[in-house]
Amino acid sequence: MLKLVAGLVIFLGVHSIRIVAPAWRESMVARLGAGSWKALYSVASLVGFLLILGGYAAARLEPVALYYPPFWLRHVTALLMLPVFPLLLAAYLPGRIKAAVKHPMLTATKAWALSHLLANGML
């Protein structure tokens, strides 16, 4: 589980630099150059992603049940999944959905994650 968490911290941390520390990012790009920064960014992202894959594979070998979901939560999951694909497509296509929901891809991802957490029950 530590491998999975470390991978998530590295991967999400690297991808959050622009949000959390834009001035530091710009100074690093200026100091290293755009190509070197992109290479460093890519290597760190790849290391984080590989740790996520390895940690997830290891976590599946010894699953930890947080709770045992009742059968009816499968139906709730199916209902929560209905708007996911229209929201996901709205992120790339023009229309009213994108205007009404400021970040349709983020909303779709949150609905997908919540629905699967409800039906799964594993850590």
C-alpha cells in the first residue's frame, strides 16, 4: 500500500506544481530550459505512474475490505454512472452542459469514483 500511496503523491504532486507553485515552476523552466524541464517532469511522472501500477497490483493481492456493500448499491452505482459519459464528452464538445458545469470532466471523474467506491467496499 505504501508503494501505491508514494506513486500517487509523486504523480499528483508533479501534476500540481503549476497550480501550487507557478512561480517556482517558471523559475525552474528558466533555469533548466524548457526541454530539460519537460524531460524531468516526464521522468518524475513516469516513476509515479509505475509506482501506482506496482502498488495497485500488490494491493490487489491482499485486499482489505472496508465494508461489505449491500446488493442495492449496485443499482445506485448504475444510476450514478448515467451522467458520466455525457459529462465526459461535454468537456470536449461545445454546448450547454459545459457552460452549466464549469468542469464537466472533473465532475464525471468524481461521479465515477464515488459510484465505484460505493459498490466496491475495498481499500
